[in-house]
Amino acid sequence: MSFRFPDVFLWGGATAANQIEGAHTADGKGLSTSDIQPFGSFGELKYRQDGDFNIKDIAIDFYHRYPQDIELFSELGFTCFRLSIAWSRIFPKGDELEPNELGLAYYDRIFDELEKHGITPVVTLSHYEMPLHLAESYDGWTSRELIKFFERYATAVFSRFGHRVKYWLTFNEINATLHESFTGAGIPRGSDAQALYQGIHHQLVASAKAVKACHELLPDAKIGNMMLGAIQYALTSHPDDVFEAVQQNREWLFFGDVQSRGYYPGYMTRKFKEMGVVLNITDEDKEALKETVDFISFSYYMTGCVSVQNENLEMTDEEAFKMGSNPYLESTDWGWQIDPKGLRIVLNLLYDRYQKPLFIVENGLGATDIINESGEIEDDDRIQYLNDHLYQVGEALQDGVEIMGYTCWGPIDLVSASTAQMSKRYGLIYVDRDNDGQGTLNRLKKKSFYWYQNVIQTNGEALTPPKA
Ligand code: BGP
């Protein structure tokens, strides 16, 4: 069976400021939480001293090379490009009253370039980073004060860019705060559940306030949330395992429930009670949460299994996202279980649950690339991965799921979020830079570049059914 995706379907790629831009102090930018994570989001935090190496200081130098890179995206046929604004470029410390004009001007140039190529921007307000000063002086999102700082930041960028940015996302993978509180929310690692969930509550209120500001200032724009959509299956058909899977999935669906329905679900009230967590939720907060997102966006890389019988469960060997092994699935070299059909499952689940349009804003294969003797990269595994996942997107469209678009993660090689490696590559475009920062930073089209270009050109018709 072949599919033709809807004509309005947005095709593109997704990135994050701290993983591509570099120029970490240029034009008045303040340090961000990412700037003290030279070993990735799960690695040790390290305050920099002169001469210290952090691969993200230059990253792939998108800050200076964006015209060339956007030209390549245009050649790919992108109709959209997901990028994030570094909050610390706009408000270097986070608590200033006025934005930094040079930071705003940089994103003006990016949007000019995208406009020139007819590429629609999809902008994340906060992608795994925030001004470091907010983490140092306020313990990040544990402080209620951050709500007003974030609102000020969101309003500043809506006012400046709203005439040409029509798609916005609030917090990248908002549920990741549960797994890595510093990366997700600038909250000190090791904080207890009380501090963690209070911080998450502040983020949820801030997200809803940004949604409100967007609706008021930009009536033509759409704003969505963003979740890490790693679904958990029951390892066995034992009802205890099945319910365990329900509970585990609520760990991430809870965020979507609040952002999409506008209030805390009953299962969280019970969970808080059992954990002894008492949240400070004001009447004003409850009112703010009622402003819900227009669409649901999520990343999708892997699935896992859960069981109450722990001895039945082997864990994947990847440190960052240890999940229960599924005997039917293979894993990437980084231990992420590959599950194309799981994407169709997640799409159906989210649409059944929320009945709002969905946007797949991250998906891809992180792998090592080899340049062959002819100087080419034949990344057939990546092509297979993307084909099989996109095929399931086609199936979900046939299932009646409303899907706005698909942006593959890292269309151009970038610095890995979890490990800060360059060698974990997702790109359709290769970047000559290694983990030690050596390389020319030159760009090279991989085989997958031409494959994706053809998929976009045929609006999905070139996708092939997965191998049996
Ligand atoms: C998501 C993040 C991205 C990205 C991607 C791949 O969790 O939103 O920032 O990096 O995962 O992960 P990694 O870079 O760790 O391979």
C-alpha cells in the first residue's frame, strides 16, 4: 500500500539552539544551564574555567553558517523547520525587565532566511535550557517567580516574531523534568518529590500563561505542548503488568492531560496523597491552567516494557533512558529500542485521548556514520528507520488521526543532548566535527538526504512497507 499524505502536511527537521548554534557568549548571550553540561544532560555539571572544552561552545556553528544550512533544508524540500530560541540570548540572566536587542536581531535574521526559502518556522520557547542565573539564584522552576520571567520572555518573542511565526511549542519534552530535573527545569538534582512536582506545577502554569499570551497577541498562531512520547508496554498479559503499564504511561501522559484538558487528573491527586506531596496550587493557577494547547506535539524514539515481576524484566543497557527490554525489538547502538509500529500506537493513543491535532516533532536514528572510499555516506540503516516510522505515520493517517506534520530530529548532525557526542549522528547532512572538536565543520549530503527529498517531493508516496 502506498500513501499520499495531506497536501497541508508539514515536512521538515527539528533542532535545538544549544545543540547547533555555538556562539555561547555572542551578542550579549548569558550562560545557560546547558553551558555547564559539557558531558550532556545526564553528565556531571561543570562550572567552566578558562580553557575548558565544551563542544557546545561552537556546536556546529549554526550561528554563523545558518544561510548555508537553511539553503540545504530548502534543497531538501522542507516546508517547515523546528528550532528553539535560546532564552538566555533574549534575557541573558532571565530576570531582567528588558530583552537583549542583539539576541532578538539574531533570530530576525534566521526568520528572514527561512522566509526567503518559504520554510515555515516551528519555534520551541525552551528546549532543555534556561538562563543559568535562574538555576543558581532561584533553584530553577522550584521558584514561583519563574512564571513571570517566562511570561515576559514569551511575550517578548511573540511580539517581535509573531507576524511571521505561526507555530509555537512551550517546553521541550516537559515530562523529562521527572528524569533529569536540572536539564528540564534548572532544579537541583536529587531534589525530593515535593520540590520536583511543585517545580513542574510552576512550569505547567507558565506554559498555560504562554498559551494565553499567544492566543491574545497572535490570534492566527497555534501553540502546542511537547512531550517525550516513550510508551511502555506490559511485558506479559498478567493484569498486574497491564495496570503497571497504565500507571507508567500516566507518568508522561499526566503532562498532556493538564496541558490539554486544563486541570489535574484524579490519578495524580491520589498519587500526590500517597507520596505525601502537597502542592501549592492557587485559585489563580487553576484559572490559568484552563487555557489549553491547540495541538499536541511529541518526540518519538523508542518504547519499553514494564512488569511488576522485576525478575522477568531485563533492562536496556543505555544509561540515560533505561527501559525494560522487549524481546521482539532490536536496539540502536545506544540501546534505544527501535519500534516503528509503536509510533502508530502512540499516535492513535494521543488522538483518542485528546482529539486534538498531533505533530511529530522529533524522530530519528542516532548512529555512527562512515565515510566510504568515494567520500560518500551510505546511511541505509537511517533510511530504513525513517521509512519504517513514516510508513506508520501513513497508517495512522488512514486510521483517521489528524497529524499536522513530521520533523525528523537533527536533519543536520548536531551535538547529542544526552551524551554531548558529535559521533551520535542523526543527520541527513553530515558535519565534519568529532567529539574532541576536531574537523572543518564542512557539510556533506548523505544518501538519506536524497531519500528524504524524494519522500517529501512525493508527499509520502515513495515510502515502502516495512520488511516482514
Ligand atoms: C530528545 C531531545 C533532543 C535530542 C533527542 C535525541 O530527548 O529533545 O534535544 O537530542 O532527544 O537525543 P540524543 O541527542 O541524546 O541522542
